[in-house]
Amino acid sequence: MLIAMRRFNWRLFRKKGTSKEASKDEKLLQKNVDDLKREALTRGGNEGIKSMAKELLTEEE
């Protein structure tokens, strides 16, 4: 009895890896945003919302 082996699908393997990496990045960004919100909304925080926004927007460009 001969059993045929399946071929490994490298394309799906790569696609899964890139999607997994993207989801990790999204989770990290969401955590950073939550931390920034918490910092901005606490009384006596070091920075205000406007100053944080200026710093973040200049870094993006």
C-alpha cells in the first residue's frame, strides 16, 4: 500500500507568518495608545494631550 505525502505549501506558511507579525504589531500599538491615553487623562500628568499629539505626529512624518 502506497501512501502519498502532501507537499508543504510555502506560500501559506509565509502568509501566516506575515499576518501573525502584523497582529503582534497591532496589539503593541494598541497597548501604547492605551498607555498614552491613561497618561494624558490623569491629573498631574507630565504632558497634555496636545503636546503628546505634536510629538507623535512629527515622528510619523
